[in-house]
Amino acid sequence: MNRRKASKSSIVFLTLSGVLLAGSGGLVLLFKRNPSLFFPAYRSASKVMMRELSKVTGLVPVSLWDVGAAVLAALLIITLILTLCRRKSFLKWLSIWIFTLSFLAAFAVSGWLLNHYAPKLSADLGLEVRKYSEEELFEATKYYMDKASEYALLQERDENDALVRQDFFALARQAGKSYETISERFMVFSGGSDAPVKKLTLSGRFYLERGICGIFMPLSGESSVPEMDAVTDLPFTMAHECAHRLGIASEEECNFAAYLACESSGDPYFLYSGYYSAYIYCHNKLLGADKRWNEALMESAAGRGYELLFSDMRASSEWYRSFEKEKARQTMDKVNDTYLKSFSQEEGVKSYGEVVNDLIAWYLQEYSEKQ
């Protein structure tokens, strides 16, 4: 009798799991084929959901999903052992866990992941993005380098000229509110939560070893980063993860949003992190152009600010290398690449660097005439 009941309940759980997964897949196909029918309404609804979730989870300073994932994994192992030891129905155990994971996946898809099919952020900003010449890339790179060197002089440093690490939770609160100023100009950045960024207490080192500097979790509305992120990158990375909470799913667009948030913050540390990151992305692209552009760029970089900028770049690179495990990173890159491509980010992990076109467009629209 008990076996029959277990079998029936297993069928129910597996059926419900199938419905949830099929429904999620159907939503993905609908949004992919007809995004204009769902946006901007879906992004607005998703933003409200993430805002309310983050208000609740924001009452705790550390990442709840980080702890919750560990608890869920422990429960899975413990219940499996108990099921086997007590000779309970393995099928029922399996069906319950399949249903649990299917429910979480369906919630994530319906609540946030469909933002991957939103119109381009540049359209919301009225920004014309096109193919750019090497000269335009050079000009933008030089601008961001010059601004970064200017703010490099304003940072708190130790006796060895290394950047002093700031209080994580103070930065987390500031990053949570970092879109307030830019939202006055662009509505797409408004209506989000000002909940603080969370610290990845349990898995921070795990992600850094795999080249991941921040995570957004739609199940809890939490933007989370490891406390050990490089000092130069921390404000920018925090702002990037906050952008996800605003319904911006594209990694390229989150990088651009993070730059805009840092640039409009008025805080020298956030400004430096924003200009620093913009310069890094543009310079990496410039290195693939005619070498005379890079030579001209380096010839123009003379002065104390540039010395500090390049020193910070070396320190940041060495810092991440001290954590990273090459094989683990390659595996994580493949996982992340597959995830991004499955939601129509065709460039996969390379999409992070696509922000260069947005940065050039912003430079030409906002700064080139002043220059």
C-alpha cells in the first residue's frame, strides 16, 4: 500500500515538474520570437519583483542564496542517505527533488531571466551604436585613460602607493544607491531597489578561483560579490550586479550601466573604478588594432597619475592570478558561455567586452565636442 502511494505521489511530482519545465520553455520561445509584445511591461514587473525580494533579503548583510544553496545541497545529501538507509522509495525522493529544482528554475525564468530578450539598452538611452573606426576607438580609449589617471591621484593609498581597501559594507550600501543620479536622466535605471550589495561569505573564494567576480541571484533579488575582489574593481563590479536587479540581463549592458552609475556617482573612488574599467575594456580592444595606436597612447601617458593607474592595473592582475585555478576557470567559462548563449547572447562570455561600442558611442555623444 505504501509503495502504491509513493508511486502515485511520484507521478504527481514528476508531472508537475514537466508542466513547470514545459511552461518555462514555452515562455522562452514566446519572448524570443515576439519580444515587442512583452517589453517594457515585463521588465517593469520583473524590476518590482526584484525590488520587493531585495527589500526582504536586504535585512541580512550576507548573501542568503549563498547560504541557502549550501543548505539545499546538504539537505539533498542527508535525505538521500536517510532514504537509502530506511529503504524508503528512491523514486519518491527523486521526484520531490526534481519538482523542487523545477519550481526554482521556473520562478527564475518567469521572474527575471526573460529580460535577456529585452530591447537594447542603447535604445532606451537614445544612443546610436554603430561600427567604429580605429581612430574613434583610440580617442575614446585615451579619454578614459586620461580620466582614470586623473582620479588615480585622488585615491587613498598606503606607503607603497597601493590602494587602501575600503569598508565592504559601506561600499555595498553606496553601490545599492548608485543609480539614483543617472535615473533622473534615464527612466530605465529608475524603480530599482537601493538594497545593499551582499557579501558572498561561503562561496566568494570558490567563484574568484573560477574568474567570477560577482553574481546576481533572481531567486532572492540579491546582487552579491566576493569581499576579496580587487580594490580597483570593487565599486564597478558592485554597480554591475546592481544593474541586473534593474532588469538588465545582458552582461555587455550591465557593464555599460555600471560605468554610467560610477560616472554619475560624484564619489572619487566610484569614479575611478568606472573610468578604470572603461579604459581596460577599450584598451583591450585597441590592442587588436594597428599597433601604432597603442604606441601613440602609451607615448601620451606621462605623469604621476598614469604611473599610479598602470601600477593599479598590475596589482589587480596579480591579485586575481593569486586566486585563479586555470582548469576550474576554463570549466566555469564553458558553463557561463553555454548559459549566455542559451539566452541569445551569441558572443557568450565574450559579450562582457562588447561594452566597448557603448563606451565609444557615449564618448562621441557626451565628450568628443568638449575635447
